[in-house]
Amino acid sequence: MFTRKPLLPPTAKKLREVEIVILEDRCKGCGFCIEFCPREVLSKSEKLNSRGVHPPKVSNKDLCVGCGLCEKICPDFAIFLEECDQT
């Protein structure tokens, strides 16, 4: 069996410039943010947090369009986006 992923367009318009902030010790390792990111920006890190799980890490920041799905889907509020200054 294989997992079907949506086709990614070669470029996507950024909705907003953001910095992805991950509160590693708050993460319980559910993987929702990794699974449902439409641009595959996040991946599982190799290190363990205080709960003994592998929190997500930002694997390719340049692909992030700032949609905010990761912060909306996280049940533990362990990930959020901060607006970057566009000056």
C-alpha cells in the first residue's frame, strides 16, 4: 500500500510571513501537524521531549505559506505562528 499525498504546486503564494514556534515540552507526539500540513513543512525530530515523545521540527521553512493549519489542529497548543515584520 502507498500513502496518497496531494500534489504540491512548484510555487505557492505566501499568505503571510511567519515564524513557526514549537513548544516542544507541551507536545504529546500526536503528529497531526506533520500529517495535515499541506506543504510538508514539518517532520518528526530525533530528540525526545519531557514527555518522552518526538516533537515536530521545521524541516523546510521556505515551503511554509503561513496558512496556520498546524496551530489550529494542535490539540495541545504546542505550535503557533508569529507574524514577521515585512519592513
